[in-house]
Amino acid sequence: MAEAQQARVQKAVEDMVHSLEKDHIRKMQGRMFRCSAECCENPGHSMNQVHQCIDRCHAPLAKAQGLVTSELEQFQDRLTRCTMHCNDKAKDLFDSGAKEPAVRALMDSCVSSCVDEHLNLLPSMTRKLKDSLNSVPQ
């Protein structure tokens, strides 16, 4: 993928992740740490009970991080498949005798379309992730 197109995707995804982190994940981290601290304050708990308590405190954040990671992996896989299709089209064009400038133009146009298409998916992906994060039991 061309550097400029890659930078566009990277910036958009980083902005989305930053927004999710600031508005959702950070709050969950705060709850997790407060909950974990409470686990440690009960002198009647055994070491095993404290560890189980802390694990329960960490579970919502781990689930949330898993949701975000999974969604980002799916997004990356789809974008990769799209750009691979562009590679195939460019190879076919080159194999049919087209000159390098024509192949490069096709490739640039195709990759740009992939990036535009996938950037347009980010708002709905963000809404889906926010809904999922809001539904994680605390």
C-alpha cells in the first residue's frame, strides 16, 4: 500500500482507538484498579481469594480489550484482502502486456479506492465498538 494511503488509514484508526480509550477503556481501567485495591484491603481473605477477586476485577477490561482487538484485526484483514485484489489486478494487467506506468496507475487508483472504502467503515465500526463496550458487564 502506498505510504500516503497507509498513513491515512493509520491516522484514522489511531484517532478512533484514542477516542475509545479516552471515553471507555480509561474508565474501565479506573474501575478495575479501584476494585483490585478493594480486594487487597480485606484482611480476612486468603491469598487465593484475593487473586480470584483481582481476576474478577480484570475480566471486564480484558473483555473490552479483546473486543477492540478483534474488530481491528477484522478491519485489517478486510483491507489486506482488498489490496491483495488490487495486486492481482495489477499483475493481470502487467501479464497482458501493459506498460509499467499503466499498471502503477491502476494499482494506485485501486488501493486508494480500498482505503476510501475502509475509512468510510470506521464510523459504523466505532459505533459498534462503543455499543459493545457499553454492554460489557462491570
